[in-house]
Amino acid sequence: MRTTPAIRFPCTLSTTAAAAIVAAGLTTIGTGPANAAAKSCGFEFTWTQPSVIGAQILGRGVAQCDASPDEHRLVLALEYKQGDRWETASSITDATRPPAPPGHAAYEVSAACYAGTWRVSMSVTGSIQGNPFAFSDHTGTRDVPTSQCPTR
């Protein structure tokens, strides 16, 4: 029996408010009643919005997988609002395969601090046992005043 891809929400990996799970269905074979299992990878932002630390805007998150994925490519970006569009100020791409619990993979992106509206975004693609997945999400926004950072 093949399960369909699903999204489920995890228990907290760290202190955070934003959580997302990407899941891929797996095939199980047995002589008794058909059983299906879903293996998944989860991602959580460390903060609900970007942080300002010194002269930097920071975004952080962690990922953890039930089973090691075949492929895992995560992009974590800091974005600022330009008119009605979101522009990328800085991004990192990481192909590290997150470990199973209790381990996790940690990600951080930073950019020079400028006044404006900011958010952290993430997108991940990969596969678990040949089943592809893709997911994206973003934090809430943070308005950074000129008193914290210079004007862009």
C-alpha cells in the first residue's frame, strides 16, 4: 500500500512558533493487514521573525528527519520589502542531510542591518526513499527602525 504525501506538524524541536513538515509516503509490504508508514523531515524557525544583533539581521532554523533523506537541499534567506515585492538580501544553500532524533541540522543566514521590513524565508526540496518533496515557508515580518540600523 502506498500512502499519499502528507503534511504534519511536529512537536517542538526548539523554542519556536513557526513549524513546517514535509513528508513523503513510503511503501510497506507485509503478510498481514496492509500497514503504511510516513517518514518525514521537519523544519522550524528559531525565532518568529528576524533578529537584530549588533549590526546584523539574523535568521536561524533547524531541521530534523525521521529517517535520513536521499536528498535534502535547503535555502534559508533574509528578505526585505521593496515596494510590494520581497527582495533577497542574503541567502545560504545547504545540502546537509538532517539526522534522525535527537540530532538536528542548524542553519543561519545574516545580512548587514538596514532599516526596513524584514522576514526570513526557507525552501527545501529532496526525497525520502525515492519520494520527492518540496516545501517553503517564511517567518512573520519585523520592522527595523533607523534607530537600530541605517536607512537602506
